[in-house]
Amino acid sequence: MNYYGAKELAESFRTVRKNTITIAQELPEEKYSFRPAQTHALPVSCWCIFHWHTIFNYQVHGQEHRASLEGFDFPSLMQRLGVEERVQRSKDQTLEMLHSSGEKWAGWLEGLTESFLGERVEMRAGMTPSSKSRFEMILSVKEHEMHHRGQLMLIERMVASCRI
């Protein structure tokens, strides 16, 4: 018996995305290009990083139903996402992207079966572990967003302290 299935995964993702959108709403639009340092990899304007992980996982699990990541064309995906990242978006457009992509992802999650979530996907040669369940890979979307949202919360505090 699985106590944490597709419906719980979808609801927990919606909660995480709601909290990300809250930060996006709180930050002034003029601070969306803020970087804590020139070498910092994540400008505030890069909200689409939350979108990337869902695109990758949806392609692997939802579209291609891959049993292995061997042969997956990561360079093409990164090129496509790089083009999308360079699109200039207003704060309102960013909020809409976060909301719509999050709801699309959560809606897809709700329909997943326990057997689908339990399927194993082979990683690329040399990776440890050598395989992961679809559940673990899909759960990583939420975990990845929480990691970057933590960074954005710190940036939010840095921006606020500059206004004092």
C-alpha cells in the first residue's frame, strides 16, 4: 500500500509552487534581474528554471515513457531551454507562466497510477544509482523547486535589506 501517491504528489507540488509564486509576487519587478554576485548562476529573472525540470520530466515520463535515459538528447533540451530562458518576461507574464505551467504539471501528476510511479528508469552509464523509480524522479521536481526557492528567499531578504 502506497500512502503517498499521485494525488498527494500533485497537491504537495501545488503547495510548493504557490509558495514560489508568493515570492515572485513579493519581489519588485525591477529586482527580477538582481544577482547576489556576478558569478551567481541564478538571477531572480530566471524563474523559468522551475519550468525546466517539469519539461524534462514530462518529456521523459509523459511523452516518451522512457525506460532508460541512455541516448536521451540532453544537449537539444538544454539548447531549447536556453532559448526560452532568454525571453524577456514582465512580472505579470512570469507569474502567469509559473501558475499555468505549475497547474499543467500538477494536473498531469494527478492522473498517474501507482504502477506507473513504481516503474524503474535506467540512468546513464556510470551513474549511481543505476536506476530510479519514476516516483523518485518526478518527486525531484518538487525538491528542485524547493532548493531554488530557498535561494530566492535569501535574495528576497538581500533585496529588502538594501531598501533600508
